[in-house]
Amino acid sequence: MGNAPPHLPIRPSDEDAGLAPSLIPSPSPSPSPSPVGGGDPTAAPDGPREAGEGARTGGQGGARGGDQDGTRDRGRAEGRDGGRDEGRDKARDRRRGVALTALCFLVCAGLGLQSWTALRATGFDLGIFDQAVRAYAHGELPRSPIKNVHHEFPPGFSLLGDHFTPALALLAPLYLLWDDPRTLILAQAALFAAGVPVVRRIARHAFQDAPPLVGRRAADLGGLVYALGWPLLGSSYNGFHEVAFAVPFTLLMLERGLAHRYGAAAFWAALLCTAKEDMGLVVGVYGLVLAVRAHRAGHRAGRATGLALALAGPLVSALVISWFLPAMGGPEGYYWS
């Protein structure tokens, strides 16, 4: 037989290439050495791994985005719930304030009207102020025959020569609606009741650094003690007096000072001076207190306002007592006592 020729690989022809490609073994690629110090990040062997990592990263990013969206949604929901809770607290606080104000008005008005029904209300001072406000309602100076007879003043004597109470003119329109002494009883009860929300605001200023619940309780307790306090009950049972104006004016002056609304505090201080001739002394003392507190807090406007009130208040009282009352027919020097 002889030696057989060496076996040579069969190379398919062009015609057979499409018939038996699978019968031809593909040459195995030689392994490439691993790159040292880096390599091509787009190389084929690393592609699937990077694709998987990208998918995982994308999934994690999506999860984080979902978490952030959920956090934002929860934040919005909590914000809405907090806003609703705050709104409910404010609504309940307003209702308590209205209830305390109504309680003060009903108690004071009830005592005043009971005194009227029991014939305890006399000419001093309900009858005197009834005649004065009725004169204001007719566009005249305040006059009272009761006062003239008692103090032997000349006929036609104006009550502005007895006490400096021009604030009484604010009640004159009420007599155009109901010309009756009981109008003054109801008006006094309303003026006393107007102090309830002011007292509650003062309590909130005093407890502004306390927890909200403590501030609310302090406001409610302060309003209740004021509404049922003996000074208001005693005044209500004894007819009408110019103190009806002094109470809310004083409270508003104090509250506006605590709120650092110094212009408004000065406004109410000026109105307080119209309640009676000695209220200027109250304004002067408060001006000193306001100036000291504002100086400690570093508020220049408050210090200036306090000093102005400390000077202007006593000056107004001095001018009214020494000049205005005698000019209106009052006895000179009588009211300094």
C-alpha cells in the first residue's frame, strides 16, 4: 500500500459553502491577555456585566426616585394634615373666645338689668349719665339737672365742668335707636365684654415661649377670670359709670404695647385720657413701663413712645384739671384732691 499521503483539511468550494457550514469547525480565537492597568470599557466580554450593572443601577435609581416621590407625597399629606389640625385649633380657639365674650356680656348685662328691675339703680350715676348722653344725642353739651341740684351748680351747667368725659359722646348714636337708661347698662356690658379677647391676647403674649397647650389654657383662664371678675360684676350691679370706657381702652393700650405696635398703643392711650381727667396719670405710669421694657429689648420706637406717653399723660391731666374744668364752670382746685 505504501505510505499514505498526509491528510489535508478539506476546504469547501464556493458552491458548498452554503450547504455545510456547520460541518466545518470554526477556529477557536486565541485567548487575549488580560489588560493590566485598565482596558477598553467597551470590550465584548465586559458588555453583559455592565449591562446588568446598568440595569441594577437603573432599578436602584428608580427605587430611590420612588422613595423620594413617596417621601414628598407623605410630606404633602402631613403638611395638609398639619394645616387642617392648625385650622381646627384656631377654630376651636375662636369659639372659646366667642363663648367667654358672650358669657361676660350676659352676666354683666343680667346684673345691670336685675339692679334696674329691683329699683337699685339710682341717679348716681345712671341717671346723671343718661341725661348727659341724651343731650349729646341732641347735639348739645352734656347737662344733668340731677347734678346741678345736688352740687348746687347753676342751671345749664355742663358736665364737662364736673368730669372730663368726652368719650361719653360715643354712646350718643345708641340713643337714636333706643332712648332709655337701660341702653347704658347694655352698652357698659358690651364694653366690658370687649375686653375678653384683649385679655386673651395679653395672656398669649405673656406665654408666647410656652408650649401651645399652655398658651391656650392661659388665654382661656385669663379670659374666664376677667369675665367673671368681681370688679366687673360690682360695676355692672351699680348702674353705669365712665369706667366702662377706661377698662377696654386700658387693656388695648397694654396689649398693643406688648405686640410692639407702639403707634396703636399711643392711640389707645390718647382715647383713655378722654375717659376721665385722672387717666392721664395712668398713661404716664404706663409710658415709663413701656420705655423701660423697650429699652431692654432694644426697640427705639418703643422707648420714644414710652417717654412721650410718660410726659404727655400727666401734662394732659394737669391741663384738664387746672384749666379746662374751671373754664367749663367747675370749682377751681377741687379735683386735685
